[in-house]
Amino acid sequence: MVRKRIVVAGEVQGVNFREACRTIAAENGVGGWVRNLRDGRVEAVFEGPPETVDRVVAWAQDGPVAARVADVAVHLEQPEGLTTFLVK
């Protein structure tokens, strides 16, 4: 199991990013959460097998159709055992 925290910059709020992220995470069996930050970025944590977490992180490079992703910072962290995915 791995845990990756990402911070996504660009036009990523108000474009259904969080809900699309929840859907992609659920489809891949990845636990974690996603939330909007006050500065306009989106932060998310993904936990699961390395290949599925990497698949969700790769999706975040583009996000949903209406998003305009400028940058995705990825941070490797210690897994906490998250098995469900929440929109905060």
C-alpha cells in the first residue's frame, strides 16, 4: 500500500473536480479524500496499491473536462489505512 498527497493548481475549483476525483478513486478502489483549498487549489490524498494510486494521480494531471490543470505536486506519505474516499 502507498499513500500520495497531491495539490492541484490551475482552474480546478467550480469544475466538478472533487466529485470526478471521488468517482475515479472509487472505480479504482482507492481510499482517501479530496478538498478545495482557500487559495483556489485542490488537495487530495490517495491510498491503495501502487498501480491504482498512480492511475488516479495520472488522471489528476488533466482532471475533468472543464478543468485546466497547471501543476500537480505529488508528496509520498505513510499510509494510514484509508479504504473509503470522501469529498471534504
